[in-house]
Amino acid sequence: MAADIEHCNWLDISLETFTNFTEKPVKILLSDNRTIEGWVFCVDPVSKSVILSQNTEGAWSNSVVLGHAIKHMEIQQELEYQKPDFEKLYPYRQLEANGHDLEKRKSNVVRWLEKNRLSVTVEDELVCVLGVLCIEPPYNQESCRSSNVIILQRIQKLIQNMPVPEETV
């Protein structure tokens, strides 16, 4: 299968094939003939862009490789590369699968916003802030919605800087 993927146009790959790359180490050949390596977190099925996690100097960083810049991508052997802990890199991606964790996250966000002296109301699944911003599940900075850009950016930054609650054993 890797041979078929290696020799085809990246933009012509089917949607089903993208799932084969998720959480796998890859080598990507770019349109300018440079190669980059890392672990695929996900592939956008519309733009065919890739979120790539790379380990540089012991720290993981993420980058977006635009789909139009990719010639082809090849899956590498997992043993050659240190696998990132995707749960630590993206802690809220699995929250929707577990309703308990989602409710805990929602209550932590509400407490954090109230601790920062913001007016917060909860309406079913939505957390509303100052009457002009709503936070949807999974209650992270990307799930904030508002037409007021200034408030949106400030609340997103506040949520991003929210301390991670320690688990009780």
C-alpha cells in the first residue's frame, strides 16, 4: 500500500486513505523537493493539509503542511521514531467520547472564568460569557464563538492559560 501512495499525486488520494496516515510516522516530499519527517496527527479532507508533530531537541512542536505543497507522503517504520503522546499534545480531542470528562471540563472552565470575575451562565451544553460569547463542547479555546473579536481573543487566551486541574487519586 505504501508504494501506491508514494507514487501518486497527493491531491488525488481518496478520503479513506487519509485515515491510514493518522498517528503514523511519515516522510513528506514537498513540491520544492524538500523532505520533512514527523508524526501525522490528522489530515484535513478538504484542503488535504496535514498537522504534523515533530520532535526537535526533545520538545514536540506542531506544524501545518499545506496540501497543495505535498507531492507525496510515505509511512515510515514506527520503530525508527519516538512516538508522541498524542493524549498529552491534544488533551481535549477525546473528551466528547466521555461525557463525564466533558462535564468536568465544562465545570472547570466555568469556575476559571468566574474566578477571573467574568459573568458566566450555563444553558444546556453552552457556556455563555458576558452575554456575547458562547463556548461549545469540548470547552477549549477553539470552541469559543462570538462576533466580538476582541472579547473572543481575550477569552480564548484566558482558556488557553487555564491551569490543568490536578487529578485526585
